[in-house]
Amino acid sequence: MKKLSILVPVFNEEGNLPILQKRLDLVLEKIKEKIDPEVIILDNCSTDNSSDISKAIVKKSSYWKYIRLSRNFGYHNSLACGFDIATGEGLIVLAGDLQEPPEFIPEMVEKWEQGYEVVYGILNERNDSSPLKTIGARIFYPLIYAISDTTLPQNATDFRLIDRKIIDVIKKMREPDRYLRGLIHWSGFKQIGFQYDREKRVYGESVAGIWYSTKWALNAIICFSNFPLRIISYFGILVLLISTGLSLFFIYTKFYPLAFLQTPPTGSTVIILLLLFIIGMNSLFLGLIGEYVGRIYTQGKKRPLYIIDEVVNPV
């Protein structure tokens, strides 16, 4: 019998937790002959009643655990905590908002037993709360696929089962700006996907709005590609070639006027527009460089990815 750890990251999910507990217990009952479960609730310092509800759930079942972080360290860093303390031979990431159906766990376990070391979910069709998020996702995945050395399947999610081999690899990666599914796909091993439909959120509203999703996409690109830095070099070469060509052209027309060019372009308006364009591009590129340098600075501090405040039913 294999031990399976199930990580449930939550933040203000007081309405979803009781439903999740019932559905998950029913699923685990069906595979109890094959799996010794360990369910770990990772509370990212919720401000609602999630803590009390989690403790009540944990007290009723020995295989449910509860960990509360000292503040909101973010979704990916809370999962880093789960990876560090999980004791299972395999691990499943299951969001606490019930949008990933726990009823797919038996299918994931079956593929795991067939020898696959990563079993990841792929959305049949995106049904985000905002059309802009859906459009953004359809742009993001082909983009990161094109510019990254790591192949990321389109519409793949964090709902996945991971073997102990990959768990131990991920535990060694201590970068503070994390993109979990990218790290998992980067690690290699034998991987397979399965199709599913994301359910509507039962209770509450998602904190992952447009701005959050944009930052998340930018983080993923910077984590797995140096292409934004290359763009700066390419743009510099392009501007140099254009400016050199125009300079030679205007020098030529100064001494050998062309019939179709009666008066060479002059005036302060053109100069001001060109200066504003160059200043704007410089600011953009300095910002991109700053993103990479800032990550080096943050990682150099070597602060912990998370701090645990409370543990119930220690693992």
C-alpha cells in the first residue's frame, strides 16, 4: 500500500472546506485498499473562519493535518511548505476552492501505478470568470511555449499527482519566485496528462483577478526564459541599423538632392517625438532588466520561503 499526500492550499475558503472534506473522504474511501492517505490543509493565514473549520475537520480524522502560516506567503510558497513536510510516496495538489474535482484522484492514482511519475490535469475548455483571463491564457501558453526551453502543455493546471522522485527534486529548488508547474515539467521524468472540466467555484470569489494573473504570467516567463533580455539586444541592433541607414541617407541627400525629396525632414517636433520614443523604450527595458536583477537580489537574501505559525495533527 502506497502512502499518498494531498496538499490543499486555502485562503479564505470557509464555505468550501466542509464540502471538500466530504467529497474527498468519499473518494479516498473508494481507494483505501491501495492508498494510505495524508491530507494536509495549508492555510495561508486566512482572515475568515477557515482556521476553525479546518481544525474541526482535522480533529475528526487522523489522516487530515492542518498547517497555518504566519502570514500570506503566496500560493506557490505555501505549496513549498507542503512539499517539505509531505511524507507520501506520491503527492497531489488539490485547490481548496473545489474547482478541481477530487473525483479524478482514482484515475490519477491508476496512471501513477502504471509507471507515470507526473500525472497532470489539462482543462478541456477554459471557463474563467473573466473573458480577459481566458483570452490572456490563450495568448500566454503559446508565448511561453515559443520562448522557453521548457515545454509547458497548453491549459495544464496545478492539479496533478507527483511521484516522490520529483518531490525530492522540487524540494531542492529554493527560488522565492516560483512557478510550480514549470518546475515540475522542467524536471522531466515520465509524464502524462488527463482531460477534465473545471467546476465553478461553490463559495466565495477568486483572488486571482486580471492583475494577479498578469503578474503570474510575467513571473512564469521570467522564471523560464531569458528571451525578454534578448529582445533588448535585438531592439538595440535594429535601432542602430535604422539610425545608421537614415544618417547615411540624409548625408547623401545633403550633397545630392533627390527629386522626390524637396525638403529634408526638419523641426523640433520630430526630435521631441524620437526622444520620447527612445526614453519610453529605455524605461521599459530598464524595467525588464530590473525584474531579473531584483530576483537575484531577493534570492541572495536567502530568507525562508514560508514560516509556520501553527500545526494540528503533526505529520
